[in-house]
Amino acid sequence: MSASPLVMCYGEACVDYVASGVTQLPKWGRSHAIRSLKRYAGGNGLNCTIALATIGVTTPVPVLKLGGDADAEYIRQNLIEAGVTNRCIELGLITDPQMVTPSVVVMVQDREPADRAFLHSNPYPERDYSGKSTPSITELDGALDGIEERVRFHHFSGVGHFDALTNSRIGMIVQKIRDRCSDAVITADTVPVKALETRSLRESIKYFLEQVDYFLPSDVEAQMLTGKPALDFSEQALRLQLLYGCRNVIIKRNSAGVFCRGESGGEWIADSFPVRKVVDSTGAGDAWCAGFISALAKGQSLEDACRIGNAAGHFCLGNEGPSMGRESYADLESLVVRVEPNHRSVFISYARESSEVMHDASKSLEDLGVQCYTDVRNMQIGQIYTQIKKMIQSADAVLLIIDEESRKSAYVAAELEIAMAEKKEILPIGMKRYRDEFFSGSPVWVWVRDNFHFHELKSGGLSKGMAEVANKLQGRAKK
């Protein structure tokens, strides 16, 4: 069929009607002007298929379900124009005459971050609303049986909105994939549907996620799946591995890039690339997945694949509609080489009584693209001092949370001594009154008092202070 690797892309297809420039939703009986209303081929599976074809490294097979109507023909034409071969289209597309190809109205906010709201049509008007038009377990099985070639890459879009993935027979599908290709790579992302918060769905998709090599949720979806929205990204990723057996977890964090936790426990952040103006975020996650899969197909490391994914998402954010434009893999590589992301990190030193502040500070910083090391999340049993020293050495700076308990903590004092010995910048946050009340005696604390100003931890000061910390680490802090 093709010399390039095949990718079976399973998911949903629809027609998107994108309303751009929406300043507010009108009340009943009222109307508002918008900038434009345009039609696009959309849906997570279709978006990823088109992005894969555009990037040009792989040959995608779109395992998507359509009705027997004019919108289905419109989607077929879009696949052809994107470079998906007729052979792949015939192998993958599933036609259900009883189904109406879904339509989605996408309302795009007229200011950054160009957030969206959606209205979905019912693909089966004669039934109660289901909102689902993904292939059934039988249709997935048939798609695999219909292709004779060796397929290494399999991407499932829309976990949580894909009934087949909760079916007890999904194990048979995964086993068939592995039997046909022993080194098969299975990737999956999800969608932020309310059902992700239900225990029954979370339990029913567990078996499938255990089989996935790379799980690619957004930050919101990770929170919904773990049931712990207050956790930072490291804890979210670890919890996904523990609860669902996910091997490698990559959490997409919108403009902050992605947080990665590998199968061996290694963690890192792949920073995003600056976008001059976010036009429309529709399809950016699907484009990211396409870039990531393309890089894996090229033999890139997990970290480099995340950077290529970030580049694909970057180009999608600058375009209207769910597509990333016409950028090839060479264009993605060029962006990665041309724009070196800032890899910023801090070690957070704190007393146990300040754990809540530590978690809030960590989340704020990671939302701003700063990797955070703490003794809680990154510690292994034994050799505690050595591990703390290694984390401080790896960090760009030390964030010191100052309160009455930290002043008494021998651990905090030891961490500060390591930071001073390693000539690390120390960034204190605390209440101003602490400066004069008890920063005396120990040379460490006198040095902290005399050399740094304090960020207030009240009246919204934490988030402002963390933004200043992030800017300082970027070398752009105002003097």
C-alpha cells in the first residue's frame, strides 16, 4: 500500500460549523453578530487522520463511522484533499445508513485563549440522544480483519466517548493488534465528557488503558480521571499509572506545553512554543497527537516526540478551524530547532505544615511551564540527603516557602545550605513581618533576609508571586 508506516486512526468524524469572534452567547430571542461562520471536516479521529496525512511521515487509515448522506461525502472529499489515499479511505471508513453524519457547532471566544463551547447533533435522531458516532466493537474487529498489511501504530481518539473501549471484548481487539505486530504501538487520548467523572466509566476503561503504550490526556481530562483536581501534574500522572496501569503518561497542558512521566518513572516538561495569536484551539490536541505519533514513527525519543507534538499543536492554534494548515514534518522539525524552549525548574523547600502552600505554588508554576521538584513527589526510600542534593543541583533555583515552621525546620536549613553551596538562586515567598521577626542568628537566614525581597502570600499574592518567579527564571524579570 505504502512504504511509510501505517497508522490505524480510530475515533469520531463530524462536520464542524465554526463560529469565530463570539463575544457572548445571546439570550433566547436575541441575536449577536460574529466574525464568521465556516464549515470544516472535524471530529477527533478525523482531525488526527488529516494531520497525520499532512505531516507526511505515516499513511493513516481512518477508522471512522459516517452516515450515508451529503455530509459524509464532504468528509470523504476532505480526506482525499489532505492526501489520504482512496485505498485507506475504503479500508477504514464505515457507513451506517441509519446514522446521520454528526454536526457540531463550535463557538470560539473572541479573545485569547480562544476558548470554545459546543453544540452536538444526534447521529441517531430516531433514538434517545447518545451523541456517539464512534465505531462499535464489531466494526473495529472488521476494520482490523479488512487490512492485510502489518500495522504498527494504532491511535484511539476519544476515550470516554468511545463505547467500544469499555466493551469486555476490547481485550480481543488489543490482542489481535499485538498478534499481528509484536512491536505495535498503541496511543490514546480522551475527551472531557462528564462521564469521565463517573466511577463506572473509569472502572470500565481501566482494562483498555492498561494496554495503551502512551496515554495522552489533557490536564482537565487527567483531573476528571483521577478524581483529584487539586493534584499537581506529577501526582496526576503517577495516579494515572497507579489507578489505570498507564505505561507512559503525557498530560497536555494547553499553552504550558506537556508534562511527561515515563514508564520508568522519569519526569520532564516539554515547553510549548510561543504563538503570536491564538486564533482557534479546535483540533490542537488532535494535531499534537499526530505530531507525536509521526515522531515516534521516525524513531524519535519520547521527549523529542513531545516537542514535535508541541510544534504541531502550535501551528493548529494559529489557524481557524480544526486543522494545522499545510505544515510537513520538516516544518515541525524546523520550529523545534529554531525556537529552543525555556527549560525552567525549581526545587521547593518548605516545612510539612506548609504543604498546602507548596501544592498551590507548584500548580501555579507548572501552569506557567516551570518544572517543580519537591521531596514528596520525587523522593525514593533511602539516601534522602543525596536525592535532595541531586534535585537541587538539577533545578535552576530554589523556591523557599517561609513561615514560622520553616524557620524551625532542620530539613529546610539543610536544603538552603546545599543551595548556597551549589550557588543556586534562592527565591523566598512569605509574609513581610517574618523579615524582621526571626530572620537572625543562623548565617543562612541572615543571608536570605539581606539578599531577597519577599512575595506576599495574601490577597492573591501567591499567583502574582509565581508569575514573577517564572519570569525571573526566564531571565525577563523587571529589575
